[in-house]
Amino acid sequence: MLTNKVKDKSTVFAITSLLFLGVLAISPTKDYFSEWRAYQKEFNRLIKDQPRRIKPVEIGIKQIWLPELGVTDRCTSCHVGISNQKLVDIPAPFKPHPIMYHDSEEFGCTPCHNGQGIATTVEESVGHEEFWDSPMLPLPFTEAGCGTCHKEVTVNDAPLLSKGRLLMQELNCVACHILPGFKPEYVPPLDGVGKKRSRDWLVRWLTDPRSVHVTAKMPDFRLNMEEVDILADFLMSFDTYPETVEIIPLPDELKKEWPDDDWVNMGAKHFREARCISCHQINGKGGHLAPEIGKIASEVTHEWLYNYIRNPREFHAGVPMPQYGFSEKQTKTVTAYILSEFQDWDIEEDSIEAVHTPVPGFYQKGLELFNHYNCMGCHELNVQGIGRNMGPVLTNIGSKPQPELEFGDVDIVHTRTAYIYEKIKNPHQFLENSRMPIFDLEEKELKAITVALLSMNDKKIPSNYLPPESAISTYEPQGMFGQLVDKYSCFSCHVINGKGYLLASDLTLEGSRVHLDWMKHYFEIPYTLRPTLTERMPNLFLQESEIEYLSDYISTVFVNDEIDEVEIKMNEEVVQRGKKLVNDIYGCVSCHQVDGKGGYVGPPFNETGKRSKPGWIYNWIKNPQKYRPDTIDPNAGLTDEEAKQITAYILNLK
């Protein structure tokens, strides 16, 4: 009896041991045939065909551990060539990572790309599996990872992210959503709109803004005709301007059906001199900084147009448009020219609306619609009962859990990226009565905004890993200079001491950059240094006293002694050395013209000495990025002597 029990236990022990050995055998077998091992063996085979000798990878799991970032990445177990720029024409996943500022060993992979870093299989690593909420960013949207740390609008080496943030700023997304880092764009207020616009124009605009102006920034809210009619009646009821606005009655000369030809011709001359087309488009041609005005005479009342040309700040305190220094007669002639030429000739007389009777209760209904669609988000209207009706908070939309995204019945892959992209493209496919308008964006624009939104996440990055924040300028020009800067809206195009928009030159060191006499002449008759540019400095019709004051102030205050103290020796030998450097060695004429020959990218070198001071030329060509970080002018690594020789040659050109 006892013997049988012992035998039974021995049998069980033997079977258990065999099973245990089998289990132990499975683990190394599975490890031997693992994906990462196969990739590493394939890499070692491929590098034998490379033109340069490359050290084979040691077989084994590769891991980057960054506890401060909470990162454990094993991505390089398969992407073994990620840091080796010597690899040539090698297939994925062995290709080296595109050259960038960051080192993968310092930051890992998942902080930028997302995915499941601890995984060792392709399927698990990309993170498209249940309960993992940070799948790898699709290839077209990888720049979203840059935005986790880089909060500036323009991010170097991330053009799609930068474009998306710029678009979100231009489209004024912050009007409806909480978006850290974005500020509201200027949009015309609606006080007195009934005195400015016709009801017929408002109906066409509210129905489809792009049908009125192709470049219209206002999106399509898909209003039905009943809503359009009610809103148009509501807006037309505001036919008085605020008490602060002083309206000058339309002069008799402009009350004629058609202005006199001599006035029109004189106005056309002043209009061209003012270079309005630098900012405004006229029937599709011109700048992109201000609204299209090709049909403006048919879109606004003549009285409003005349007063707006006199002083746009009278109506819109924050408008970027400067107040031109036109005389009273010049204002009249420019208005006459616009009234004569900038008409909508396609409007038939019988299509002009007859007397319209608003529906009962239109005001209250219009107020409700105005609030429902959050019109106050963009347009100011000082009326009791107006309020803001904000959309969802987008602060961390890039990390919002997938189960919280309302896909509805939309037939798309259920990922955060797909949801954001399709939501921007057409929000009404998710919810028929969605308040969000349609922006009619191009494919690249849709991707860019998606990237920008994906970059807005709740990842916590230690401060020592973050780039330094740009200092916010507190500069406020004072006295007469401050008044002129405000009157002529200089900050709309120029930066001074970190404040403003860099559409044109930074004026912070302008006194050390250009000669006083040249500056005065330039204020009298501005001209472009780059003929290919559409946006150019307008002729603001400055008064002589204003020119004197501005020129003297800039030449005295906006200077840097270090720039001004540079001395340039001028002799034939130095000039000829500079000529050889410009034409033969550094190829400057690829972008700049000399004696009418060369490129059109940069300003011509001839007569630069009349405009620019020697110290500025020398310091700029020595290190242009020091004075404008985004310039495409390269830093050629010139020696001090070479920079002085090139400066001497440029100064010698007539």
C-alpha cells in the first residue's frame, strides 16, 4: 500500500518536473524568436553592405530610462540606427532620426512621439490597444510632440506646428475656446453697423461670407434663412454710433451721383501714393493684412467711408490701420476715387432690396441668436443682454481620454487625432445642430491646426527640460513719440523693444542702422528695398514737423554704441578683397544684386552706403541672426577682417 503511494507521488513529481522544464524551455525559445532580436540580426546583416564601416549592434534589449521624465523607452531595441547619421539608404526601422537639436538619449522617444515605451513588439509599442490612451502620433502629425515643451507660436524645425498656431491665431479660435497663449484678434465692433451697412449686404454676408469676399476670415455658421433675416434685422436696428464717435456730414462734392473726373484722378494718385494695396486686396490682388476692398463703395454707406478714411480710430480704437495724414481735400479726392471705381458692378438695380418689414419680436429673437452663436466672442456690441457663450475648453485637448470624445455615428477610426481632424473639417457631421462654424480649410491647414491642438496636453515636463520663455515686453512709448506711434499704428508692422509685429523691420536699433538724412527722405517718400514684396511701407503723408521729430528721436534713442563705434578702412586693396569675397567665395550675389545683376531675395547692394551705416553693415554680415533670429541671411562664419572687407566693398558701390 505504501509502495503504491510512493510510486504515485513519484509519477506526479516526474510529470510536474517535465511540465516545469517545458515552461522554462518556452521562455528562451520565445525570446530567441522575438521581434526585437530579429530586427537586430537584420540590422547587423544590412550594415555589411554600407559604404562606411559600422559597428554591429550587440544583441539584447536596449532601454532609455529617464526617471525625472517618467520615461522608460525600449524603442531603440528595434530602431537601432536612430542616432547613426552615417547610414545610407537603409530601410525602416533602422533609418537614423532626422537631424534635430535634441538627443534621444536625453529625452527618449515617447515624450515626443507617444506610444508605449516599455513594449518590445511593434503592435504594443504603437499603443493602439485597449486601456492605453497615448498611442503613437501618426507620421503627418508628429510635430505635435514639439509643442509639449515649445509654447512659442513659431517653433524652429516644426513648420506644421507653427503654421497651425498661426492659423488658430488668425482665425481667432480663442473667441470661443479657452486656449492658453493665444490672444483675441482685432475684429470690427458692431456699434452703428446699421448706419454703415445695407440690410441686403448683411443678408449676403450672414448667408455665406466667402461668397462676398473669398478671403473672408469669418466662417460659415450654416444659418438658415429665417435666422439670417432675424439677425440682419437685429443688426440693422443699431443705426447710431457711440457718443464718442464724431461724424462729419458727407461733403457736397461727394453727394453727386458720380464725382468729377478731376477729383477722381487726383484721388487715384493719392491712393497709389498711400499704397493701400500693400495691406488690402483689390479684386484679388494685393496684400493679405487687411480686408478686401474691391467693392467697398457698394458695401458701406458713403458717409461712413468718408469718415473712416479721415480717421479710422474714430470708429475702431484698436484697428491696425493707421490714420493717414491726408489734408481735407486729399481725403475728399481719395473718397471720390473709391466711390467711383470700387463698385460691385454685378449687382443689378432690380436686385436691390425694397422696403423690408421685420418679423414681430425680431429684436429679442435676434438677441438670442446673437448670444447662441457667441457673436460677442469676436464682435463687440455695447447693448444690454449681450453675453459670451463659450465652447469647450481646449487647454488639454491633446490628452483628452478617447472615451470622452463623442464620435457619434461618424464612420472614422476612433483615435484622438482622427476626431480632432474631422471635427475641424466639419463639426456638423458629429452633431447636426453644432454651433461650431465651418472654416472651409485646405488639407494642409486642417493638418496644421490638428497638430497644434494635439500639442496641447497635460504632460508634466520638469522645468530644466523646458526652453526659456520669451520675455513679455512692457515697453510703452511716451510723449509725442508715443502719440505718433499710436496715430500711425507703427506696432502693426514693426517691433520696438520687443513689442509689436515683425512684418517689417525691427526698429529697436534703427538709429544705429540708417543715416539720418536717408530716414527723413524715406519718411517723405517710402519705397521698397525688395521689389518682389507685396506688403510695402505705405506713404502715410506725414507732416514735415512729424518727419523731423520721428527721425531725430529714432536717430538719438534707438542706438547701440557698440555698433556705431566700428571703423572701416576704405582703400582700393580692401575694396577689391571684399569684391572677391562677395562674388566668388561666399556667393552673396545669389540673393543680392550688384550693378543690376544677381538675385531678388535680399535688398540690392548698390547705394547701401547711402542708407546703412558702416557699423550696422559690418555687424549684420558678421552675425545676422543676432539682430533677427528668423532671417534667412546665413551666418557665413566670417572673420573680422573679411567682414570689414565686404563692408568696404558694399560702401564703395554707387
